[in-house]
Amino acid sequence: MLKEKELDWDQKQSIQDVIENAKKEILQLKNYLNPLSLSQNKQININCFLQVYWKSLMNFQSLLMI
């Protein structure tokens, strides 16, 4: 069985930076997609994907805090 390794502060900070950048990219993508005339179904699918991705990032970020 694999032994869980504790991350050091620099590793956690690097991961935090990646998460923060990904969250910024999601917001930029949402702002870009909103004015586009996509079908409502496509907009719903894209927004659902972005919400799931956002929640996954937030969950991962909270695991780093433990």
C-alpha cells in the first residue's frame, strides 16, 4: 500500500497557484462564452462542465488546507 506523503509549504503553494490560475481561466472563459450566440443546450452543458470543474478545484484546494 502506498504511504501518504505530506507536502511541504512550497509544494502546497505551487498547487495553490495552479488552482488560482485555473479559477481565473474559468471566469475568463465564462465571460467570453456569455455573449456568444450558442444554443441554450450548449450553454447549459458548458456551464455545467465549468461548475463541476470549479467545484473540483475548490474541493482539491480544501484538501490542501487539511
